Amino acid sequence: MPSAPDGLLMPAGQYHCLRHRLQAMLSPARMAHSLGVMATARVMAPSMGADPAQAELAGLVHDVAKELPPQEMIRLASEAGITFCQPCERHPIYLHAPVGAFLAERCLGVSDVAVLEAIAVHSYGGPTPRLDDPLAWALRLADLTEPNRRFDAADGRRWAWACKGWRYAGWLACTNLERYLTRIGVPCHPNVVEVARELGHSQHASTDPLAPSPLPY
């Protein structure tokens, strides 16, 4: 069996079991992304007040539903009893998060409620937008800044997190997401708009010369 990655917090046996199951459900590129998010979330978590072990686990399994066909996501959402507050929540770009939490618990044996909640809300914030969940934000920002994200907007968020803190990086992420969704014709979830506004006001981010780039989310 291959050795576990350096710095791993979860038991090696758990890691290898989860990785084996995920490799049967995800493409190689998506698997590489998940491993990058796992490592990045673990590093980000302490400075954001989140538990690094929980962040590591959430990062590894957060995209378990990402590559399912849209109709399969809808079917699983119905099976899980997931309700929709906005029509756009049926779009895979949003829906993979709550469906992913369902699969993480049912298929991967994840039982930590905080980890499952962070996975469920990482795409749009859940039923109500929250700024006070450090684990969800550690996952969200790690998802957007892990090393396989190789485009200018990701570099901007890495710089923002390192130099100005997670709230500024969060504003940059939400603002970039608004522009990206507009470009591809997907409605922007109201929670994303609200969080971007709140973070922008709190940080006076809209006056900063670093403008978010409308590149892939």
C-alpha cells in the first residue's frame, strides 16, 4: 500500500480507504483536486479558527458528487430529502454540495456532523448565508486556492488570504463567482450576492485596486 501523504492527520487506514472509494467515483483530475483541497484546507484551518483534522477530511471528500449526471443528482437530492429555497439550487454547480454531503455519509462513512455541514454548504452557503462557520470557509477557500487551480483568479485569492485574511479572500471569491456565473449563464445564488456585499462592506474591499478576474470558478 502506498504511504500516506506527509502531514496527514486522519489515520492512514481511513485515508487509504476513502481514497480507494473516491477513485472509483471521480476522474483522475477531480481526484487530484480533492487531494489538493485536503492538504490546503488542513493548512488554512488553524488561522481561521477551524479544526485542521475536520478540514482535511472535508477537503478530501467534498466533491464526491461533483461528476454525477445532473439527473442523478436530482434523484439523490429527492432521496436525501433535500429541499430547494431557490430554483438555481437544482443546477449541478450548486447541487453537488448537499448531495455530496449525503453521499459522504451514506457511501463513505463520514459521520462528523460539522464536516458534513461544511460539505453541504460549500457551493452556495446552504439555506441561509453564514459568515461565522470557519470550517465551511476553510473548505470553500481551499477549494478555490489548492495548487491545481492554475489561473489568475486563484493567484489573487492566495495572495488575499496570505496578506489580508480570509474575509478579503472570501469577498474576492464571491465576487469572482458572480462574474463567472453571469458569463456562463447560470443564475447567481442570492446567498453569494449577499455574502459578497457583507464582506465587501466590512473590508471596504470594493476600493482595493486588486480587481477579481472573471476566470473559471
